[in-house]
Amino acid sequence: GTKEQRSIARLNGVPTVTLEIRRQSGANTVEVIHNVKAQLERVSAQLPSDIKLEIIRDQERYIGAALHEITRHLVLGSILASLVVLLFMRSWRSTLIAAIAIPCSVISTFAMMRAMNFTLNGVTMLALVLMVGVVIDDAIVVLENIFRFVEEKRMTAMRAAKEATADIGLAVMATTFSLVVIFLPVSFMSSISGRFLFQFGITAAVAVLVSLLVSFTLTPMMSARLLRAEDAASGHASAHAHHDTVSTASSRRGFYAFIDRSYTWLLKLAMRHRIAVAAIAIAVALSSIPLYRIVKQEYIPTDVDEAEFDVNVNAPEGTNIDSLNESMLEIEKDLLSTPGVRLIQSSAGGSFLGAVNQASIYVRIAPHEERVFSLTKLWNSVKAGHPLAAFRGNYTQRDVMQEVRTRLQKYAPFRCNVRNAPSFNIGGGNFEIDFVFRGPELEALAKYAETLREKTKEIGGIVDADTTLKLDKPELRVHINRDRAADLGVDTADISTALRLMVGGDDRVSRFRDPSVNEDYDVELRLSEPDRKDTATISRLSVPSSRGGLVRVDNLVDIKEEASPSRIDRLDRQRQASMRAGVAPGFALADRLDALRKAAAAMNLPVTYSTIIAGRGRELERTFVEFLWAFLLSIIFMYMILASQFESTVHPFTILLSLPLSVPFALLSLWLLGDTLNLYSALGILVLFGVVKKNAILQIDHMNNLRALGMERDAAVIQGNRDRLRPILMTTLALVAGMTPLALGTGPGAEERRSIAIVVIGGQSLSLLLTLIATPVVYSLLDDLRATARWRKWATKTAVFSSRVRNAIRRPAPKPAALDQTVDSRTISEEVESVAARGGSQ
């Protein structure tokens, strides 16, 4: 005979045997897959001709497609960022000098990744793509200043490279170091997200540091050798006709001249109405509060399109494998007939973690190139002579999942859930919502979980709701009459052994060897399926007695049909029941969790029962709290670095005021484009903080330099901001150009990368004008405040207190008298020798 079948697998309706291979912790996924494929080729040659090996689920396919897409974004972003330099400088030499910073920074970062045993994965490649528009910033700022010295001050390239780099060096160092302290705290977050982002923060920080080295060494050197005065000759020719060399410079004519005049007029207007500008800036910063409330929040994007997803089917307790198989055949037919579905692989019945009444289906749909609009699809349609075909028949993975979910509703009481494959494993299963009840009694826990599941229909925005604790698993419960068993000489252990063997079975009672085929077979002892479900048959079993002979089981036990829990979960030694579900399109995880909390609070649970959030919801809350700490630490570190660089406590405050001005525009961009605030968009806000304050650093540093040369404050504000307008526009547009491929990209993981790009592009672009105006206004207001008597009085008290603290710290410890005399005599002799040396030199 054959063993009792406990599981069934099919591929597109054809019976199959499924083999899953998982890598060990620490092993490289792609390397393991390559080695497995090499072995499969060897094994397949030894199989019979009617047996076919086929790889169904291959992570290398997703990893390869995602890395290919990110690499393409890296190259396109680099090209677009370099073209921004050409647009403003109008010199191919300047473009080459700035562009060379990108490969130098990226390739040098590879050395660090190799030293720290990092891999080229989605996280590190994402960090490099995001840094494309950042690493070129330092080179652009230094190059633009050198170019300005050549163009406006008519210096030679060699002299301009020295003086311009020294002139801008403080600002470049301040921007770079403040960027580093933004990314590093992310690497030390303690949550699962922190481990996920560890390599991101280190990679980004190293890339930025290398870009600083490149901007201070390679960029000035190449500028001194490659830049020529002829590049700005057209500006020099007419310079004698007008004292304003800024306006007459060749690269500042044309459309840029209009931008320069408009900005100058607007800045002068703002300086005449500083209080109004300050009020507008405060109002914009405060608008982030209502915007934060209306932007949906989730842990990671749920609309990720990987061209594959999973369907899990839970049948009622007590369903056998034959009944489940009949239902699965109908479900598979429905799924195969769903538009867009190309392949399904189903597995029903018992497995390592699954029960007989559970099944799972892997669904693969058409690739992105066939169903998602992209420039490649448009080009292919144009070549085929049907350009409009690229806009027709497009659909997303979410559309297919919603159609599958609709079709599965008719299979009640089966409970089905449709969900994406997880981007990374956070533990506890791939559930968007995992709402947990904890308490002492199983019946009450099951009741509360089921009540909340029913309420999800009223709450809305929740799909595929199910509970983990079900009390309807049928079982035959045996109650032993111990007094009668003792009277008949039957040991209770013999009763349990007999029932275990005949009902539960033992699959290796013995081994039988067939020498004709040289095979060993397990000998299994168990009642047939109809008999082990029949109470009368089980009652007729016999057990041995110590007094000799056999005793029927029905003389010793009472057998009753009862229901029991299918599983019992515990957390911190407390029983728990979970209500698990997914989030419907148009809703987000955070607001659904709030709605569930309110519904659970309305149930008025006894004091011995409590609720907690697990799974993605818990990680969402932990991650956002840690991001708040990361933001706070970044701001503190930035203030410390800027205070040391500018040797002022006021200027860093002015610079950091640009941060709250950018947040509302980032949130507004997410809301307008229907995106959510998630792990990736929070990363985008970090990047945005780094690039927004860079503009303020450039402005304030140049205004201080002009005032140090004797220029009056208001004139320095106007002239300094005009001089820094071009590098600010260049770095901003370079960053936007570097992010554009991420915002417009398609393919695996594009939705995650798009969240970052939306935040950076929207926040930086929309807040640019306000920060360009607000920074000089706040600079002048704080400068006026410093001139007041109250400020001087407060500054004097602070200085006196700081002096006392320094003196207390530097005060030497008391020493013995003999030691004091020795030191004093040595000091006197050293002073005499010093005076004698000075006299001899004279």
C-alpha cells in the first residue's frame, strides 16, 4: 500500500512535487541560487524523460530586475545632474569637472562596502542613487565659485582655483559634515528597520565624505588645468561698460538674467517687509501639523508591484484533504481565468507549518513591460506603428489582486487572504494588521477576536479579516474511569498508548526490506480513516491487563465528541488571540489601527484582558518613534557642527530654520500624489533636511564674508544672495535631476523608491523660493536682535558664566609644596632661557 496522502501540489493544474530551498543566515542569496541552479542542471540530466524540473519562484529574478532598474537610475541620474551644470555654465569643461565627482565618489564607496562586508543590494544601491544628486553638490559649489572668480574677477584659472576654494571651503565643509550626521543616526536605530537601514546610513555617509575630498582636491586641480578664460571672454568684453560684472558675465545672461533680476526685486521687497515674510514663514511651518494629520501613514508601501503575490486559503476545522482538494481545484480554475494571471502553483494540506485544512497559492502575473506604461513600452509601440497602444490595457498588480479577492468571496466559509510577498521579513508573519487580545480564558479571547472581525465590516477599509483562535476543531475526548481501570488491572499508560497507535498512528513501527528492488519501506500501524473517526470502532479496541487477558476500551473510558481550540498562542506567558487582516486600497495602516483601537475600546473589556498591536503595526510605531529621535539627534549634531564652523550660536539657528519650512511641502507632495508617509518617505525627509539647509549655509557664509570685507549689511544681503543664487539653483536642479529617474521609474520596487523621490523633489522644489527669501530676512532680524541692549546684557551674562565654567574646568589640582617649588624654579629657568634666546637672536 501507500502512505496516507497529507498534501497535494499542482502547477497550473498539473500534479507536481514542490521543493523549497532556503539559504542559511549570512549566506548570499544570489550566490546560493546560482549554485542551486548549477546542481539542478546536473540532476535534470539524470531524470526520466517524462519528468521536468522547473524553477517557479526565484528571488534572483526579482533581485536582478531591481538592481538593473536601480543601476539604470544611477546612470540616468548622473547624466541629468551633469546636464544641469552644462545648462548654467555653458561650458563642456565645467560639465566634465563636475560630472567626474559622481563616479569618483561612488567607486570609492565600493571600497568601504568591501571593507565592511556590505553587498550590492537594494539598500546600498538605493543609497548610491540618492547620493548622485548630493555628491555632485560639493563639486558644483566649488566649481561655480572658481568659475565666478574667472568670469567676474578676471583671474587666471590657477589663481581662481586656489582663492575660490579657500573662499568657499568653510561652507562646503559645513554642508558635508552636517549631511554625515544626518545619515549616521539612522544606522544605529535598534528596531528591525534599523537593521534594515544600517548599510544605507553608512554607505550614504561615506559617499558624502568622499565627495568632500573630491571637491577639495580633484575639482580645484581639474579647474586649474581645464578651465580657460575664453569660456567667459564674452562677459569680459563688455565689462568696462558697466560696473556690475555679475550682470555682464556671459553665463549670467539670457534666461538666467531674468531669474536674477526677478529674485533681486523680490528679495529687496522682502527686506522692506521683513515682519510679513517672517509671519508667512511661521504660518508655513505650522501648516505641517494639519498636513501631517491628513497624510496617510503605513510601515512600507502596500502597492508594491512585483508581478507576483500569494493567496492563502483556510478551510473550516475538520476539513479533510479530499474535501480541501476538491475546493482548491475550483479555486485554481477561477484564478487561471483571471485576466493577467500567467501561472499559479498551489499547495494544499499539511506541511512543516501548515495544517491539513490550509492551502497556499503562488500567483505570477504578466511582467511589467507588458502591462505598465513606460518609455520602453512607448518606444516599442512607436516602432510597431501603434503609439497609442502603450496607453491601452495597462493595469497594476493591485488591480489583479482586487479581482482575485472578489472572485474568492463566493467560496465561503473558506477564509482567503491575498497579499504581497514581504519586502523584508519582520517576523511574526506577513500581516499588515495583527491586533492581539490577551487574557486568561480561551473562550473569551475567541469571542472578542471574532467580535472585532465582524466589526471590520462596519469600520471599512479592512479586507481578508480572520482570527487565529478558533474553538471549532472537532475531536474525540477520552475520559478515563481510573477506579475501574485500577480494579481491572489496566494501567492508564497502556490506554493512552493503544489510542495513540491506533488513532494517531506510528509511521515507523518497523522496517521492511524488499531485496528484489533493494528498497526499505516503513511499516505503519494505524486504523483506517473511517474507523478512527468512529466512536464505536475505537470503543472496541482492547488493552492488556496486569491480571492477564485483554479488556475492551469501552469498559474503561467514556468517549465524547467535543470541540477544541485549533491552536493556542502565548506571549509573555499570557494566552492571546489575534485578529489579522489586510488594508484595502485607499486606506492606510495607521488610520485602520486607530479605528480598530476605538472599536476595541467600545467593547469594554474586563480588566484582566488587554490589547496590543503586533506585526507591521508595532514596527510602524517603533520605527516612527526612532525616526523622531534620529531627526532630533541630527538637528542637535548639525547645530554643534555649524556652531563650531561659524563660531556663532545665532547663525546655526538661522540655518536650521530652513528645515521646518521644507517639511510642509514634502507632506503636501505626498498628499497631492496620493502617496503615504512610510519608512521610505521618512528616509526622503532625512535627505531633504540635508540638502535644504545647504542653501542657507551658502547664503549666510557669503553674507558674512562680504560684511567682513567692510560691506554694509543690507548691501551684503542683496549681493551675497545674488552671488549664491546660481550655485543654489544648480545644486537644487542637480538633485531634482538625479531623483527624476526614481520618481518616473517602473519595475520591481519602483513604488518604494518613488516615495523617497516624491518627498525630496516636492519638498526641495516647492520650498526653494521661500527659503531663498526667508533665510536673509531671518538673518537680518536676528542681526538686529543682537544689536539690542537686552541681547548684549544676556550675552554678557552668558559669557561670564561660560568663562567661570572654563576656569573651573582648567583649574589645576593642588600639588605638594616641594613639587610647586620645583615646577616654579623650572618655569623660571625656562623663561630666562627664552629671554636669553630672544636676546641672542636680536
